[in-house]
Amino acid sequence: MAVSKVLVVDDSLVDLHHLKLIVEAAGYDVITAASGKEAYEKAKKSLPDIILMDVVMEGGDGFEACRNITSDRTTGKIPVVFVTSKNQRADRVWGELQGGRGMISKPFSAEEIIRTIAAI
């Protein structure tokens, strides 16, 4: 699948901006959201090719948003990759059970982000 549009979700404005710059510099169109609830709404409206989502957020965490996105008929096929400081094995397993397709640990590198997008 060719990726052109990426939804980046994080409630930290610094992390959100950093991720946005990395993804835009690689030539992708970027949509941003600052909560799980906003991510779900924007995913339904803009139908991105992939979602990079933080887990710990106010206004609906990333696991809940992933469940909503992957169980929705309209957005269910959009891959969700978590970008989070929650990097224990249990977090990875729980993320997969919620429908997540991968997990990138913070701090991350630009290469790791771009490699993950390209692999989808």
C-alpha cells in the first residue's frame, strides 16, 4: 500500500510537532490530533493511510482510540502504530489486542518513524 497521508496523534505539543516535522520532511501529508477522541473523529473524516498514535493522553487514550478506529467499518483497515513511552512487553501485547500494528518506543529516531511508515 502506498502511504501518502499520515495522522499523527499526541497530546504533547513538542512530540506532536517533532513527529509532524519528521513525517512531512519525508514527503507525506500530515494531519494532527491531540487526543484519542480527536484522532477517531479525524480518522473518520480524512481516512489517513496510517496513524501514529501516542498511548497516554487526556481526552481518550491511544488504546481506546485504536479500538474505536479498528472496530469501525469506515476506518477498520487503517493501520495504527503506537509511538509511546510505554514499552513493556505487556504494553506491546495489549496494543496488539486493541488492533495496533506495531509500537515505536520514545525516544524515537526519524529513521525509525520513516522505516515504519514505509513498511506498512
